Amino acid sequence: MTPRTFYLTTPIYYVNARPHLGHASTTIMADAMCRYRRLRGDRVYLLTGTDEHGDRIAQEAAKAGVSPQAYADEIAAAFRDTWRRLGITNDDFIRTTEPRHAVVVQAILQKLHDAGEIYFGEYGGNYCFGCERFYTDKEIVDGKCPDHQTPLTFIKEQNYFFRMSKYQDWLIKHLEEHPDFVQPERYRNEVLGFLREPLQDLSISRPRTRLQWGIPLPFDDQYVTYVWFDALINYVSAVGYPDGPLYRDLWAADHAEHLIGKDILKPHAVYWPTMLKAAGIPLYHRLNVHGYWTLGGGKMSKSVGNVVEAFSLTDKYGHDAFRYFLLREMNFGLDASFSEEAFVGRLNADLANDLGNLASRATTMIVNFGGGAVPAPGPAAPEDMAVREGLERAVAGVSQAMDAFAFQRALAAIWELIGTVNRYVDAMAPWALAKDPDKRERLATVLYTIGEALRGLGILLDPFLPGAAAKIRGAVGAPAPSHADLGWGRLAPGTPVTKLPGLFPRIDVGAASGPAGARPAAAAPNAEAGLAKIPIDEFAKVELRVAEVLAAEKVAKSKKLLKLTIKVGEETRTLVAGVAEHYDPADLVGRKVVIVANLMPATLMGIESNGMVLAASHEGTVSLLTLDKDVPSGSRVK
Ligand code: MSP
């Protein structure tokens, strides 16, 4: 793959609020994307920063009884520290109160003024102080700002205007000719939708009599620059417009992409390209738009208490887990709902169970059965090839998904591989091979395959779980990650391996285990709390089957447990069920029940349980799931 250059920006965040989950989510997405591109060998530049001018900041500062600059300094520092704490790998952090930014804003304003793109005029309209913009009659809902639901103020004043309207046809044409200019497509359509209405000129100044906290217009010091006109320019001022080397290599060479939330689509997809066009500056390459996190149905950033609380979960459960949840749970472009239950659910299922268990059992087996190091493999069997192909499929899947910022799909592709490797370990049963001296070579091949798959995961997971991925690579002696090292077979035989237990400890959700639960540790949160919605492919991972009870007996010294011998198709298994207080063993023999057939084995009172019987419970009544028509044992339940 030829290395490419990639310049990615986040929005610059207003300093009227402390960093919260919404800001963190965009910044984490940007960071994951940049880490991914660096892994591929691309030259990457990540920019973030703070938007510090305008009414809202002046008002907040006044409330706090400090100067706007002192106020902005404090919150900008909080953003910077937060990103450092979360391990964000930004290359620069721009603040709109920095002189390097102000000079560029003034230079662009002057250029536009000289070219006749800015004129002086009068405008009267309904203004929202929260949004710092005028609303047209069509946009107003019940006389209020559609975003803040607060009354608008009619303002009539003289201002400077940018001739945005004259670029309407040009912008439509540009969007039509560059289908990727705004993605996902729904947002491109939304922009084309705005452009079906006549585009107004844009008021780009505020009179000093009303607002002082802004960049003065270079051609009229009685006015300051409108905050959006000021803020958007950060994307070029930060890289040294008009003649800095970074500007030339990153922006002018068409490598710039923006990442934003859907709330600021119009300024980025309409104001910004027309401003660039009028100033004779090349356009950005692509605008990537994500949806909103909601909490209890409402848009998050308007209920600040909740977002701050949600953000505190990053310290409670760890940065990697938080990052994983944000990237895994949101379908790029669509809204997603945030809840602690869903977060813990993902943490337990995907991180503790799927990934954590794999890392722990894989390293433990290599250490215990391979003498502490990766053994040299023998010839590969078809099962081993399938793992290798699984890794190749995951690499391709991640690459395809990441081209579209589809983090959730990239992670789903990696979790496919984790599933494949977990099933491979179960099927190959290295613990059984280790008992047979004739199977030594086979054991070596299996251990090598597991080690190599784990090494691949240590690279692939790096953008998404940087901490855990580094630990995985550390355990299999792999150095700094790079996609160039994803080729199968680079794990050198003889590499020492260390055990990696407890990569993600399971979070105890505090609810009692289900009555029939053979694995108390896997207890579900109580039903009243409600669980996160899952896609059907998640559900398909649960193998439910009909089983016939062949024998049942009480487990010695346990009030609750019964040991069941069951038949699932041709297979006979032992399973432990917590129904002894509700069923007489003799009554169960001959019954057909429904079991979870693919649970990892668990040992209860010294008995290995292979599966779980399903039962419903309500206020002390426990009822086993049975069938209302006869079907053979082993039948799949879906
Ligand atoms: N200062 C402007 C942006 C100027 S860019 C030239 C601004 N700042 S903001 O602080 O309000 O940040 C808005 C951005 O924060 C959104 O576009 C999104 O990236 C992020 N989010 C804030 N709340 C969010 C959610 N509830 N969900 C997802 N992202 C959200 O607008």
C-alpha cells in the first residue's frame, strides 16, 4: 500500500462548557482514525483545539466574574489536559485567541473585502444568542429556536455581509460532482436539501457596541468578526496558511478531512466551502459527519449534568473500555444512545469474555504447554489455515470500514476473528494434545497459530484499544505495531511469551444470577433495568438448542443445584442448573428443555457444567422453558 498523507481535524470546541462525553466521542473517533492511518504507514496530522470568541463565552465569563481571556484560558487548559489523559495523539492544539490565528482571519477578511466579496448592509432578523445566528422564518419552530427551544430576539443592525448567495449554484455542482465531499450520504442529501432554498448572504460581523469579544475587522474597527467565520478558519490558520510548509503539504495538496457532529453540518458544508472558494483557497477533501449521543432520548449537550456524569465513566471503567464502547456502539452517521448498562454489557461480553479470555487462555497455554515460548510450527492443517484466513479477512474488513469512518464495522470484523480463534482453541483442545506425546508437533502448530493470531490482534486492535493492544503485543514479544507486520508467520519461534490474565476484569453488575444460571459470574442485570439493544448477529452468537434430560440428581452440599445429564442431538453432556428448590430431580427426567449450548464451560461445586438451562422467574416462581410440540433434541431454537 502506498503511504498517503492524511490531515484530520475535529471541531474546535466552545470554551463555554467543560469537556464532556460528546466532545470526547468526536475526539476519540478522530484519534482512532489517525492511529489507524499511522499503522498503515501514512503521514498523519491530527488537529484539535478550542473556539474562544463570541457572545456565549463573554456571557459565561461575566457570570463567573472573570475576563473572557482568563475564562477561556482555564477551559482551554481543561480540554488540553483531558485529551492528554485520554491518550489523544493530536499533533497540534489551536486556540482562536492565539495571534497566529487572528492574523490569518484578518488576512482572509481583507482579501475578501478587497475582492468585493464583502459588503456593508442592514439586516433585521430573529437571532438566537445560544446559536449566535439568525433564523429564517422557515426554520423557527413555535416562535422559538429549534435547537435551544428558547425565544428569539428580533435584532436589526448594520453589518458586513459575505456574498454567500452567489455561490449557491457552484456549491450544488460541486456536491454533485464529488459524491464523497460530505459523507455519509444522508448528510450530503441534507446539504443538497438546504440548497434547494435560496441561500442568503452571511452576516460576518457584530457591532462592537454589542460584543467586544472577537477579532476586529481589519477594515472597520467598530466591528468584530462573527464567531463562525472566525472559527472555521482555524483549519487553515493552524497549518500556516498561506505559505507555511504544513499548509502546502497538508491543505493545499488536498489531504484535509474534517470530522464533525451533525449539529454543525451547515457551517461546515455551506459557509466554509463558499468562504474558501471566494478567498481562492482550495477546498477540503471530505467532510465526515457523525450522529449524536443521546441520553434518555434527549440530545446530550443540552443537559450538561448528564454528559459530564457519562464522561466520568471513563475513569470508573478505564479509558480503553470507554473508547471501545463509543466506537463500537455508534453506527457512524446515526444517533446512538448511551447508558451505563449498555456500557457494562459490552465491557463484560466483548472485552472481558471474548477478548480478555482469549488473551488469557492463549498466553497461558503457550506458557504451560510450549515451555514459556512460541514453539516452531509443523505443517499447517486446514483448521490452522482457517485462522490465518480469518486474520486476513479481518485486516481487509477493517480497511474497508475505516475508509468510511465505520468504526463499528471495523470492530465487528475484528470480533469475528476473535470468535474464530476462540472456537479454534476449543476445537483443537491443546490441553488434550499436551497429554499425548505423539501429538507434540500438532500441539506446536496449534500453539503457534494461537500466538500468531494474538500477535495480529495486538496490531489490529491498536487504534481502538491502545492500552490493551500494547499489553497483548508485550505478552507475545511484538514490538511497536505496524500493518506491515500483519503478514502471517512473522512471529519468531522461540519468542518468550508471558501470561496475560485479567486484561479486562468482568464488572459485577450486582444482580442475582438467574435461577437456572449455571454460571453466576455471567449473571444478567435485572430485567427491570433493561438491556441494551443488540443487532441480530449478536443474538445469533447464542446457540439455543432443545435438550432431553436423561438423568437428574441433587448436587451434594448444595441447596440450589441439580446435576443434569442431557442429550443434545447425538451428544450427551453434563450441566448444572440452579433449580433444585423448584423441581424434584425425578420430575425432570425425560423432559425436553431449552439450553444455551455454546456457553464456555464453568465449574460449579467441582462439576463442570456445559451449558445453561433456560427458565423464567417471577417473585420466587421458577418455570423451565419447555416445548408445546415435540421436536427432536438438538433442534435449534431461534
Ligand atoms: N465551536 C463549534 C465548532 C466550531 S468548528 C470550526 C462547536 N463547538 S461545541 O463545543 O459545541 O462542539 C460541538 C461538537 O461536539 C459536535 O459537532 C460534536 O462533534 C461534539 N458533540 C457535542 N455533543 C455531542 C453529542 N451529544 N454527541 C456527539 N457529539 C457531540 O460547535
